[in-house]
Amino acid sequence: MFFGMVGEGFACGIGEYTGGMDTSQKSLYATLISRAEGLAGGLGREDAYRLARLATEDPAPAMAAASSVRDGAFGPRVTYSRKVFIPLTKLCRDNCGYCTFAHPPRPGERAYLTPEEVLEIARSGAEAGCKEALFTLGDKPEKRYREAREELCELGFATTVEYLAHCSRLVFEETGLLPHANPGVLSAEDIRRLREVTVSQGIMMEEVSGRLLGRDLAHWASPDKKPERRLATLEEAGRQGVPFTTGLLIGIGETTEERVDTLLAIRDAHARHGHVQECIVQNFRAKPGTRMADAPEPGEREMLATISLARLLLPPEVTVQAPPNLAGDETDGSYAAYIDAGINDWGGVSPVTPDHVNPERPWPHLDALKARTEEKGYLLMQRLALHPAYALECERWVDARLRPKVKADVDSEGFAREHDWSPGMTSPVPAEEVAEARGGRPSRMRPEFVRALTKAGERDLDLREIETLFTARGTEFSELCRVADELRRAVIGDEVTYVVNRNINYTNLCYFRCKFCAFSKGPKSLNLRGEPYLLSTEEVARRAREAWDRGASEVTMVGGIHASFTGRNYLEYLRAVKEEVPGMHVHAFTPLEVWQGAKTLGVSVREFLIELKDAGLSTLPGTAAEVLDDEVRAVICPDKVNTRQWVEVMREAHALGLQSTTTIMFGHVDRPVNWARHLLVLRDLQAETGGFTEFIPLPFVHMGAPLFLQGNSRRGPTFSETVKMHAVGRLALYGYIDNVQVSWVKLGVEGAKVALQSGCNDLGGTLMNESISRAAGADHGQEMLPEELEAVIRDLGRTPRLRNTLYGTPEPRERATEHPKRRSALPTVRTR
């Protein structure tokens, strides 16, 4: 199934809703919709009433507009949370006329789940891949029932909320699930206590009409359903910075205008605090044994109209959710029509526990939910209990004790990581993400994405366009990879190059405190893997000779910044290598080393580079770039060279005829906009100097990195993000940097193959003693033989070519006759 280059707009399936409006009504309807779209959720109360009445009569126009607003805010993505449902207690002091969840104390039945029972449920969820523990419970049962008070006392707690906080902490510490709590009306102290142990909280407004508290109505004899109490909870949660879930329950006796009042109250609270992450539109279902057992249920038209209204009245960034299991017939997928009405979230869906509030309405199987969603051209995306925008800003919204888990569980856009793969691990690359890169997950494409992709290869992409390409998913992702690979073929052809080289990391002692680095050793990092060392110039020369004898044409020399180093140390290493192996290409010294070397000698960067070149430096590695955006550098390497200084070193080097590679080290605290800024820095400098030979994405290896171990980063990029970096690099740097390299050390062989089919044309080097990635926890080997690299390339139907550092052909080795008595007995590399 292919959905075309752009989403087709409003889907079919609502043709039956054709109200009998006259011309003036239709004109008013169109005007109200236009104003609602243009005001981004700011329609006034009277106009909102008018819009609601018209939408109830004929929902189709409102649905089309709501879908458009949703697509503009969220794109072709519908989220859900994979959760486990923990009903801490089913006692409640309220007496809602529609509820079968709550019941009075029963003989022989405990009032609360025990901590052991809570953990048993949570562990079953964790084993099933859930990320959320949803605690649902009655409201303050201890205020109504002696049994609740006695059992709380036995457990060691005074209130239900205190016990909820204890169980939330227990679940998080024992299982890693992120708790979300729905305990009803809360005091400021309750919210504060729960904020320490949950990532989000919630309370359904249901309806803000006090009229429904009347005798025998929906909220009769339910003190916690007083609108002012629930609104106070919503407001206090905003003041305390709690990501909040709320919503309305339709069909419980409210009027159309009262629904609007509820939505506007939610909108106003969010306008003050920005904390409403989702608004649920839930339809009443009549249940036997309740006061409202015979009450009429809202029909599909009413539900679709209300969803559309919520989308049009609320700010675009607020998620609109509708439960799929409460649709007219949850078994036939009719809930998919909710997508047409503007939802972008299905809520929590559990693979292990029922919906305890509506046990008679089972959740659809996740495979079925995915199929129904993607039949509409939308991608089903997993999120945490915390919605993506709030997960990305967890420093503001989440307690410090919970943040490390949030950061570890999300990708660069705040969605849940659905696979355990991380760069450097030997676990298989995720089959689903490989299939997606190859067109196996069809979906609509955003118009702005199509414009950016169409523009690539024709003219320079701007910041926004590059950022948009980095957010590709589904068909967008496969099209990105396809176009990048076609551009690679047009620029380079079907050759895949590699170089025989050796890494010589002369010291791992460093006085800089880069938070991503597990290689360097210093006073604060001696607990990391590996012993501190410093190689002598003789040992560096010996390793260079050994590499030469094994057929290497290049040695790459980089290391930590030793506290005693001056520029003279770098010059001595260079001279030692060139004296031992005059023909060796020395690719050495990051801009940080050059900057520090010049500073310690009291000379300019240019003067020091001239000395290095005279001593035998051939090219510079483009590392120490990390992410060339000082917003990111302030977090991951605050004492390192900044973006301007890095660029200055490279500009001076290129002016002296010293070419360089260039890299990006990504997947930690950065986001697509930071990646886009980095690529523009590279492109602008290359336009000026032409000195970069290749672009090398280096995904962050997290396992041993202080940044991750201290709970301050993601677990490296996802596999699809890694592939996208190579593909977008090809497109954004088109016409400037022709070569894009993939690091097999970071991705492994199978991952490297996908990158080679997504815009890459170079497989890097044989390496011989790569140690920086290994120090960070990478499991892949330290060396790959030329015949192994060539086998990888041929397996893709491409042609391998041995190259030198500057992408030329290495000279035949028989011309290099230095120190013949010391030539290695190992066979030399076959040259072309």
C-alpha cells in the first residue's frame, strides 16, 4: 500500500453524515472552522457553542478540519502507551451512576492490593515489554470505609495517596516501569508527594457541570465530582509542573454546551501552565447494575463530533485521545474512524491486564490496533506515560530521580525506544527498522517532508528542511534512504572504498572532562574500564612500522590531552613515525589537540599547523567536533573547544593544504535541530575551503560513558536514527562533501550494510587496535581484514576499492623499501 507523496487529507468513512443545513448554516460552519484553525484553539465561548451544535448535526466538516490541525501538529503518527494496569483499590467514597469499577468492602476480600501483589502485576508487565505502570483506584476510600482505614494502618500508612506513593516508588525501583497515577482529587501536598515517584498524573474532568450532582444524576452522592475540586487539582498540578492527563466523559446527561465548557476549562488551565499533555474524549457505556444501566449511550456521530471539537478548541500541541476499546464495536476496527476525527493517541493499551474500569470491553490486540491505524496511513508509535514533548523536556517536568530512566527509554523525538539495539552492541540490528528503511511500513508523507526531499539534489537545504528529514518515519524513512542512495550512485557510482590503517591512541590520560568519553582517564574517571597509559615515541614508531609491514597506508593518531603535554609532544610523535616509516600517511591530531598544542607553545594555530605539516602531518581527523552546536557542547564537553574554535582550526588547516575528515558524534542529549545545525556548519566551511574529504557519522556508544552512567543521556541513537544520519548527511552535504563513511565498529557488519544502501560509499578502515569505541563498551572487533571488508561490499553487489586517505589509489608497496630487514612476515595487502 502506498499513500502517495503527500497525505491525501481527510479520509473517507463519514459520508453518511450529511446534515440538512441551509446555506447560511453552512456558511457559519465554514467561518467557525476557519477561525478555529486560525486561532489555534482560541475560539471564544459563544462561537465554540455554535461550532459544537453544528458539528453535532454534521460532523464531517469539523472532522476534516480537525484532521488537518492534527496532521500539522503531529504528522501521520498516532501514539499509544504499552502499559500494565494496577488497580490498587476498588473502594471509593464516590457513588457515580455509571461505575462498576468501585464497590463497597466485601467479606474476605482485601481493600488494597499488597505490595507483593502490586509487584507481581508490574513484573508481568515489564516482562511483556510494558513501559508504564498505570495506577488506578477509587477516590479517598478511607474517608468512607472503616475497612480501608484499618487496612491502611496495618500497611503503615495514613492515607491512600501515601500508600500509592509507596507502591509507585516500589514499582519503579524494582521493575523500571514508569508510574502514572489517577487517584482522583488531590491536595497540593498529595501532588507534591506523587510527583516524586510518578512521571505523570491525571484526573478526568468528565464534565464541569455542577448540575450533574443532582439527585439520581450521574454524579449524585459523589463529593469528589464537584467541578471546583477537580478543577483545583488540575490547576495545582500545573503550578507544580506535573504532566497531566484529563478529559471528558460524554453521554452522562450533559448538554453540548456543557461539553464545550469542560473543554474550555481544560484549555484555560493549559494556557496558564502548559501541563495538559493529553485530553481524553471517552464515551459513556451503560453497565448492568448501575443507576444508569438504561441510559442511552452516545452514538458514533456524537463521539466523532466531540473528538473533532476537542481538537479544534484545544491548543494544537495538546494530544487528543479516545479509547479504542469503547468504540461501537471494538472487534471490527470501527474505532479507526476516530483517526478521521483528529485523535493522535489511543491511550494506554495493555498486553497483560484488562481494562479494570471497563472489563467487558477488552483492548484490541496490539497487532490489530497497528493494522487499523496503518490502514489509515498513520504510524502507530509507542510512547511513555510521558508524552514525547514532555519527555524531551524532562528536566522541567520530571523529578530528578526518575529522569535517567526517561532519558534512557526515549529516542531523539521523545518516543519510546522499542528495541534494545544500541551502537557498539553485538545484538542483531532491529529487523523492523531494517524493513522500514526498505519500504516495509507504508504511511502518509508530510507535505513539508516531500518538499525537502524533492529539493535535495537540486539546491541547498535549509535548517528547517534538514531537521524535517531527520524526523522521517514509515514511507518517509524508506524514501529518504532511497533518494540518498540514488544520489550516492549519481555522485560516486557503485564502488565502496576502504583504507588499510591503524589507530594509535598514544595516551588515554586527559585533563579535559568530556562527559561522553569513556576512553580518557583522569582524576574523576579512573573507575572506567582500562588502565591509564602513555606510549613512548619509540612505541608509537614501532606500531607504525608494524602497520606498514601489514600493508597499512595510514596511521591515525589521536589521544587524550595529557596534563604534561605541549605542542612539542605532538611534533615528537610525528617525527618518530616519519623517521621510522617515511612513506606512511599520518592522519593525526584533532582540532582540540591542535588548539591546545598552539596555546602551550604560545604560537598561533596557523604557526603550529605549519610546524606540524613540516614535521610530516598529512591530514587531520575531523573529530572533537562531537556536535557543532554550542547548546549541546555546553552539556557534553563544556571545557573543550567551542564551535567557532573548531572551525578556526579547520579553516587554517585547509588554507595550508592540510585536508581533513569531518565527523558528528550523536545520540546523547542532542536532537534533530542540533544535527541540522552541525551539518550547516560543515557545509558552510566546505563551501569556503573545500578541505573536507569525507563525512563520518559516529553514533554515541553509551555503555561506559559518564554522561549515561550519571543518568544524563539517551542510550545512543536508535538504529533508524543512525541510518538517517548517514542518509541526511548525503543529502545535506550534496555538492560539497562527496564521501560518506559508515563506522562498522559502531554499527557492526549488518548495520553497516544498511547504511551502505542508504547513501554511504565508504566502509572506513581496517583499524588495527581501535580502542576508543571499545573503551566506551563497544563489542565489535578491533580489526577487520581487507578480505572481510571486501566480502561485505560484494555481498551488496557493489565493487570494493582499496583507497588511501585522500581517496586515491595507494602506491604499490614494492616501491616502499624502508628498513627491509624489519619487514613483517605477515602478508601485505593486495593492491589494485
